[in-house]
Amino acid sequence: MKYDAEVKISLKKGILNPEAATIQRALALLKYQVENTKTLQIIKFSIEGDSEDSVRQKVDEMCQKLLCNPVIHNYEIGITPED
Amino acid sequence: MKVAIIRFPGTNCDRDVYHALELAGGEPEYAWWNQRDLSSFDGIIIPGGFSYGDYLRAGAIAAITPVINGIKDAVEAGKPVLGICNGAQILAEIGLVPGVFTNNSHAKFLCRWTELKVKTTRTPFTSMYSTGDIIRMPIAHAEGRYYNDEIQKLKDQDQVVLAFEGENPNGSMEAITGVCDEDGLVCAVMPHPERASEVILGSDDGLKFFKGMVDY
């Protein structure tokens, strides 16, 4: 069965996000006062698997081996059966 | 000393490092990302550049290529390994040195000369300096801000190799810009010693990195 996988990668709490800080300053230039700006990275792909659980486990391995750096990143995995 | 200079797609400081190593009396030879066996070499340098376009994170994709096995074998065999700039990012991604080199604190690629303090002489690469020496070498990176959630352990174990002196241009923790593993044989530095290996380049302060390696 085919599943759609989505990995959402964010910086851990307290880790500086220069990209978000720059975007927030740019919004301020346009007179939009906002706070707590964050940027996230989303990686999506389709993957074949027997069950949602086994696919989730495989994607978790991908996160630990390549997609994320555990020193600075948190990640969330979303798995949905492909229509 | 026969030294492997590792090339990935996107590496661009390989020839500079080759030249600097020859100046220091070493025997450099290029090795590619898909070469698994590096056992014929006495040491390894991972030069700077933008391996795999810095996609995902700087160094992340290079860190899973076959040559990494050869590098890990060399570390186990007690051979000296130096990562410069992108090479430093790769060593941090593999986990051969602690911490991570991530986006500079300001949205800017920094390419400039810096003053650096030598913090330890126990690595082969810094063995010809004295602790506290101030040296001049250039930096050239967008992802060089050092971060480590166990900074005290790093200092207690004498794993800080270089720190910016005066200005801290990229926002690194405690201005750290060079670290080593616990044994001191794997060394990751963001500044470019090869770009400071001859007086005609503006400084030859970096040449001792290569001389120290060759002498090891």
C-alpha cells in the first residue's frame, strides 16, 4: 500500500533562527508588528509499506540518519494512506 | 605523510589544500566521495566548498557517502583527520566532533580575515603553535555558527581548538570556531588555514596546521 509521508522539521526551543528573525524585521518594515516568527522545513514523499506503523518507523529512521540533526532539530511525522 | 584530500560534488578548496600540504612537505592525493577504503593514507583532509549544494543542511548529504566509512576507519586507526569549513560541517554532521555549525547569527555570507586564538596544542594540527597564540586566517561561510548543548564538557575535555579573538562575526557559542574529538586527532575548523599558507596570500599563519599534520 502507498502512503503519503510528511516530515516537519523545526528548531528546538531556544535555538536561534536567523531566517525567522530576518523575516520578522522585514515584516516590521511593512509596518506589520509580529512576534515569535518561526520557519519550518517540510519534506514530503510517497512511500510503499505494509502498515502506517511500519512506514512511520521507517520515516523516523530517515529523520535520525539524514533529514534532521538531533543537536538542533525537533521533527513531526505525518503518515496518511494515499488516495 | 600521504594525505587523502576528499572531493565531493561541490568541493572547491581541494586544490588550495593540495598546494598548502605540498608546501608543508606532505604528499597529497585526491580521493572521491565514493571511495570506501582509505587505508593506504596516513591522514585525511576534508576541504571546504559546498558539497551537494549545501542542500538540507551544510554537510548533511556528504555525511552519508561511502567515503565516510573510510574516514571512520582512519579515526579508529589513530590517523589525523582535519575538516576545514564545509569539511568541519561534515565532521560535525557525522558526529566525529561534537556540536554543530549552523546558520550565522545574521543573514550574511561572511568572507573576511579574522583573528583567532589557539586554544589547545594537543591536536597534530595545532602542535606547532603555542596555546594563546593569536593568528590570522580567513573565514568564508554562511553556516559557521558553532552550537553545542554541552559546552562545559567540551571545555573541560580540552576540545576547543580555535576561538575568534575580538569580534565574534557569526555568533558562535563562546566565539568557538574550531573543535576536536576527545583524542584530539579529529579536528574541525571553520577558518581556512590553506588560504593563509603563504605570505603572498596575506598571511602564512595557517601553514603550521599542515606542517603539524605532516610532522605527526
